[in-house]
Amino acid sequence: MTSLLDILKETDLRVNFSEYFKSVSTREVLNSHALQKRLLLCLYGLGTNTGLKRLSDEIGGDNYQDLLHVRRRFIHKDQLRNAIACVANAIFRARIPIIWGEGTTACASDSKKFGAWDQNLMTEWHIRYGGRGVMIYWHVEKNSVCIYSQLKTCSSSEVAAMIEGLLRHCTEMKVEKNYVDSHGQNEVAFAFCYLLGFQLMPRLKRINVQKLYRP
């Protein structure tokens, strides 16, 4: 069995994505080795929902306050997006065409509900799934690499999230087709995707009763 933390560490050793995490402070005295270790622990704790406090109890050497300091000073939204794009681009370059095929230009996007506390300003009651929470909207390319993810409310349009992911994924992949479910498409989505040069490929619910009309 291979630990997820070992995979995260090996990925950083290969592509050095931790260099994208810069301090928001004007001065930082923490040495690079200690900073890299705490960054990986923080990313692991946040990404697996283990939590920084529990992670500091299990792994000795770095207490909760040290990890919290790195979390507040170094890990922010734009830096995370740059690091994710770096890892995705490294995966695209490392693929062997004989095994994986040529570079794909298609991706699929959909959302998933996660429960959240009422104190979260984006928490809403989900009509279809029930319960309070938020939605994470994913863009995943054909061979299972997530190129973009974003946080949205339960009632906000999936069409807007779909278009945003196609335009702002920041990876080397050239997206030409995007597959969605019934909630990720409407007439406005078809219009904007056509103007932006994307092919919208929806899976229409109850397609046998859909009506077509000539523009």
C-alpha cells in the first residue's frame, strides 16, 4: 500500500509545485526544507479533510500552530490554481502516446454536493439532494485528469460554472468538446459555446419528449 502523502511528496519532488506557494508577508525567515514539509502536510490535511490539528497529532515535529501559520501565509486560491495547473501539465507531458493515445481535446463537467455548516455564507438547502451544503463543479478531461474545480452555491447556474471552467482552466490542454448533463446546458449555453469555439455535448434528460424548432 502506498500512502497518499508519499504520492504528494513524490509529485513535488518531480515537478516542484510547492514553488508556487509564496508568502503574503513582506518577510519570511522559515527555511525552505521546513517550509516544503509543512506545505505538503497542510495540502494533505486540507485535501483529504483530515484537518491540520489531527495531522499535527499523528505526525511529530510540526505542531498545529506551525501548520496554521503556513496555511494562512502561503496557501491561497490563486496559488493553488497555479500548482494544480503545474501538476496537470506534468501529467500531460509524461503520458506515453502508445498507452494513453494522443492528446485529448474533450472533457466532461459536473457538480457534486458536499455538506457544509450553516455558518458558511455559501451554504444553501439543495432541492434535489436535500440537506444544506455547497456544490463543487469539476472539469475532468477524457483520461481522468481534473483540469479545473470551483466552489458554487446549490442554486447558482451550472451553465455559468461550465463556461468559466472552459475559459480559465490554465492548463496546456486545448478543450474543443465538453460533455455535460441536463443541468449544464440550455439555449444560452449553446449560444456562448458556439461563439467561444467549443462544442457543447449534453446528455439530455427525457430526450424522447424534447421538441426541436428552426431558428
